[in-house]
Amino acid sequence: MEKVYITTPIYYVNANPHIGHAYTSIAADVLARHFRQKGDEVFFLTGTDEHGAKIAQAAEKNGKQPKEFVDEMSAKFEQLSEKLNLSNDAFIRTTDDRHIKIAQDFLQEIYDNGFIYKKSYKGFYCIACEEYKTEKDLEDGCCPIHKTKAEVQEEENWFFKLSSFQEELIDLIESDQIKIKPQGRKNEILGKLRLGLDDVSFSRENVEWSFSIPWDETQTVYVWGDALVNYFSACEIFKKREFWPPTIHLVGRDIIWFHAVIWPAMLLAAKKSLFKEILVNGYLTSGGQKMSKTLGNVIDPLQVISDYSVDTLRFYLLRDVPYGEDGDATLERIKERHNNDLAAGLGNLAQRVLSMVKRYEIEKDEKNGLNQEEIDKIHQLTEKYKFQEALSGIWELIARVNKNIAEFEPWNLAKEGKTDQLQEFLSKSYWQVLDIADLINPFLPETSEEIKKQAQSLELEPIFKKVE
Ligand code: MSP
């Protein structure tokens, strides 16, 4: 039994959550459930990122005080976690006083160890990214991700000596002491690291909506210097110290740099142990553009859950796009997946088998469902983050069991009074359905439980309804 600590990014509360947030969280939940099913001890963390200029601006636009605004918005993200059926063990907020205290101590350690110094700086700043950009990062003066104009900012700030860690980071990543998955993302980070590292401004003179630098009351902490520490502070706040350091950080590709470069450098500077792995997801796009709150082209996950089911959303997101790559999400595809794979595929198989077990009063023989190798193969795919392949593998099994039934025609055996054969065949089909329920459990936990419940009680109801 191992200790596994899994995190999602903490989400900015500047606007309502969208399907892109649901995506990373669902993948993290699948892993958390997978490891628990395997018998490991899991600490699964998610939460919200609530300080900084971007949030303060959003509060102002909404005519609210920042604190009132972030309380309301964070509650929406927490509600989404529940609606997504996430099995997170804790939900962290960066405005929590306990987090603030720990983040201040953490930064103080970096300062005491000599990795923070003061200098003045002028640069282009993208508020949506909360990041300084160089001129070559911009397209026509705009951030290529958010299409918004980067603002020139000039200040005297406290700088983190990121540049001191270039060689060490290259070694750690090259040797997989810090793993970055998929491989393409690792190469991309190594390529950028080899170009050299600039120090990062870790404080702000004019951003009030944050907390102060512990050794300088006149400056506040840069939002990323605050946010990344959540992974550490959560272990203290929620009394999960034994889980430190993190096993897997799940992040979108827009924030790899912060997690693969800045975060380990902060840990090295504060002399803390390093996390093991970063798993990077691609963008969910709409018409080829990243879905984002700033761009306003988003699918509402709550709407999908209410029109279909939570498991439809979970299934769709991990089945349609190979994890790690970008992919377009459309309402049409969601419907197709729901009707074909869930209602007609899985739902129909469970109904068919269980209703025959009930009608012919089948006794369940000793458990003999799917082959163990077939089951292990799915688990291995999940563990390698090949969610799409794991799901298509499960659906091949579903199709095979369905096909066996069509070919074997158990109803004819019943008519012909061949009760022994009928018994043997349907008992096996029953166990196969239960094995499938176990296999889908990390992905579709509600459906898995429902199938198990109906298999037990034989009080049968359709598991998915077709949507017209
Ligand atoms: N607050 C920072 C993260 C701090 S972690 C210490 C942040 N927040 S965010 O709300 O803007 O985005 C968080 C994550 O949401 C992204 O990295 C990504 O995982 C996910 N996604 C947001 N939009 C997405 C898509 N359109 N597609 C896929 N994932 C997306 O960045």
C-alpha cells in the first residue's frame, strides 16, 4: 500500500467554472479512485486561487468587494466539485488565513536562504496569465492565449533567483526525478530551460488584493508565489503531512512552466522535498480556440450534467480526446457518446443480462467473469494515463459480451428447456457485468454503483435514458 498525493490546479475565481476546469478535475478524480481501488492511501486535493490583480478586477466589474466576491465564486467551484462527483479529500482556498501564514513562512525560508533580492523591472504583463511576457512571447502586443493587450508595468520588486536553478532543474527533469508526462511536454520544457532562465518578480507594489511580503509590508506577494504553495500548505492545514511530497500534479498545458520550473525551484530554494510527477492535459477547444473564461467560448458543465448525467460528462471528456492532446468539445459529440456508448452500449448490456437473470431465476455460480489479464490491462492503461484507451478497451469488452449474448441466444435455451446451459451462460454473463461495473468505477462511479445495486436487488430500471 502506497501513499499517493494527487492535486488539481487551484482554479481562478474570476468567472464561473467551465468544462475546461471540469476536465482536469475529472482526470484527477479518476486517478484518485483508481489508486484507492488498488488499495493505496490517497490524498486528493483541489481548490481555488483567489488573490491577485485579475480577481480584484473581476470583483470590481461585478460591483463587489474582493472578499465577498471570492467567497461567492469559490462556493461555485466547490459546488462543481460535488456535482462532478469528485472524491477530493480537501478543498483549499488561498484566502484561508492558515494558508496565508504558511505561504508567508515558506517565502521567508526562501528569502532567508538567499534566493530573493530586490530590483526594478519594466516589462509587459498579461493580467489573464498573471505573468510578465517578453516581446517575443506576444503577437501584435497581445497575449497569444488570451488575445488581450499586455500592459507595460514598471516597479521595484522582490525577485526570486530562478536562474540559479537552471542546471539542477535540467538534471532533475532529464533523469525523470521529476517526471513530466506526456513526453512531448518534457522535451518542450527541457528545450525552454536550456535557453536560460530569468529571475521572476515575486512581489507587487500596487496589487492590494493579496497579502504582504513577510519582511516588507510595502509589497504584496505575487499570485503564483502564493498559489503554488497551496500544495504544501494543504498538508499542514488538513493534517495530511504524511502525504508530502505530492505524487502527481495534474495541470493544463498553459501552466506547465509554473509547475515544472518555478515550483520545483521554490521547493529547492526552501529546502523541501520535490514532487514526483506532472501530468499535463491539452486544451479543450471550441472551433479550434482554447475554451476560456476570458475568451467567453465555453460549455457549461452543469448544463451537461443536468441535460444528460454526471457520468456522461466524465465519460465524454476522457473518451473523446486522448489525454494530453488538444481536442474540440461539442454538444453534438456529447449527445452521440451518451446515446451510443452509454445508453445503447453499457446500459443496454446491464439491462439485458440482469433482466434475464431475473426472469429465468438464475443462481449465481462461483465468480467467473472476465479474464484477469483483460482486467489488468485496463488498470495498467489507467495508471499510464491512457484514459481513452482504457475506456475504449472496456467498451470492447462490453461489445464482446453483448455479441456473445446475441450469438448464444439464451432465450432459445430457455424455450428448449436447456436449463443447465442457460444457468451456466447467464451466471457467467452476470459476473462479466459485475466485472465491467468494477472496471468503470473510477471513470463512472455513479453508474458503477447503480449497476451493482441493481445486480444485487434485481429491481431493474434503465441506467441511461436516450436523449433526443
Ligand atoms: N490559478 C491558476 C492555477 C494555479 S495552480 C497552483 C490557473 N487557474 S485557471 O482557472 O485559469 O486554470 C486552471 C486549469 O484549468 C488549467 O491549467 C487547466 O488545467 C484547466 N483549464 C482551463 N481551461 C481549459 C481548457 N479550455 N481546456 C483544458 N483545460 C483547461 O491557471
